[in-house]
Amino acid sequence: ENEEEQVLRGDRWLKIVERRTADGGSVGIRVDITDLKRKEASFRLLFDSHPLPVFVWDRSTFKYLAVNDAACRHYGYSREQFMAMTSLDIRSREGQELLRSTVANAGPGEVRSERVWNHIKSDGTPIDVIIYAKMLPYDGHLATLSVAVDITERRQAEKELRRTRSFLDAVIENMPAILFVKEPQEHRYVLINRAGEEFLGMSRGEIIGKTDFDLLSTDEASLSFVRDLEVLFGKQNQSFDEEAIETRHSGPRLIATRRLAIPGDDDQSQYLLGVAEDITERKK
């Protein structure tokens, strides 16, 4: 059996298949495959121009069957180098075993790996990627089409954000002054630090979600409410006031409170930040 493809005028394609018969003759079959070729060209264009690294590799040998330009640029290998490699070569030893296990246990269909995979570029730089994959037949092979999304910078940013948040939490918790934050609609507490708990003689669970009317006397709460309003919706976005507070364990105390409106994206007040200091002894 012989099989070949021919290009005709007008950019038409024919597939010609010749088969020998038992009496020594031959039978020829010609099929117009122009539409198929045009679809293949479109898919090839999509594959090559995809902005993310895309790979096709054999599921039994892990050998690369195709890679796009983005994969070459991102990983630093030429297409020729990739074609001499396997998908195991861009992984550490641990990653290789994990891939083998994943392939052995995977079923057909589209897969988004919730696991973060570690790949290695040609210069040895490690990167973190999430893989979208689909099993498919490719040029006589049972293959996997993989799209790699590099999340290295995002993970580093998240790590830095967690580090910064941890640092700020430590500062807030250990500062000697009372620090609190209220939301602007009902003036409910959304944050208070350890110094605030100790001053009021209440736990954080007793304070968060409550208003001053739940925690203080009516007169104390009313005065605090008015001063909150002046900062949140008045001409001044901050104030400095002295207030008398009846505490649970220490009796009447005098505090100096600085209030500050924190604006949101629409320039409206998103939070009220307060920093207070017990000045009772100083006043005495």
C-alpha cells in the first residue's frame, strides 16, 4: 500500500492511496483533503502563536512531539533541543517520579492540576507552574497536550504579602497604644489589638462586631459616635480628642484618641482607624 499527498493548483490537496490487488493490479483512491489541511494549518497557527508554553509529549516515552515558540522562549531551549528531550528533563528527580505516577493513574479528559509543579529552565532557574492538560492522539502516538502557566512571580508576591502581613500583625499586637478599626456604616469594630483588650477588660471575641453602644455607657458611646461621624463625614478626616471611659477592671480612665478616616477606591471612607493612649496617670 502506498500513500502520498499532492498539492494541486488553487491550493487544493489530494490524498492518494494505492493498493495492490490479488491479480497483480492496483486500485487507486483519491480523496480531497483540502479542508482538513486548512484546519490543520489553523490549528498549527493557534498552537505556534499561543502566548503560553504549550507542549505535546508521548505518554509512554515522555518524549516531546511538539512545542510552540512560547515554550522555547520561556524555557530557553531551541525547538531542536526540545525534540531531543523528554518532559522529564525539565523536572527534578522528585518531579520526575511525581509525573510518572500522575500519568500512570490519570484518566482521559481535560485536567487542571491543582498541584503546583516545579519546572527547571535551561539555565537552571526553577519556576512554579500550573498545568492544564488533555490526553489526545497525535501522529500515531497517545499523547498529552499541556499548557503551562508560570505562577512563580505570583507565588513570590503572595509570600512577600504574607510576610508583610505577619510583620504588621506583630507590630499591631505588640504596640503599647490601643489600636482599633471600625466600619463606617454602623461603626462596628472590625479590629482591636491586645492593648485594647487589656484596657477594656474584654476579649477580642466580645468586642469584634460590636458597637460602642454595646460596650460602653450610653453617654460614652454617644460622644464616641459623634466624634466618629465628624471624622468619617465631616470636613476633617482626622481628629484628636480626650475621652473618659469606664473600664471593666480599672474603673474610670482618661484616654487621648486620634481618629483617622481611611478612604476606599471611591474616595469614600472605608474604615475608621483609631489610636488611643491611656493618659490617666499623666493627667493626675
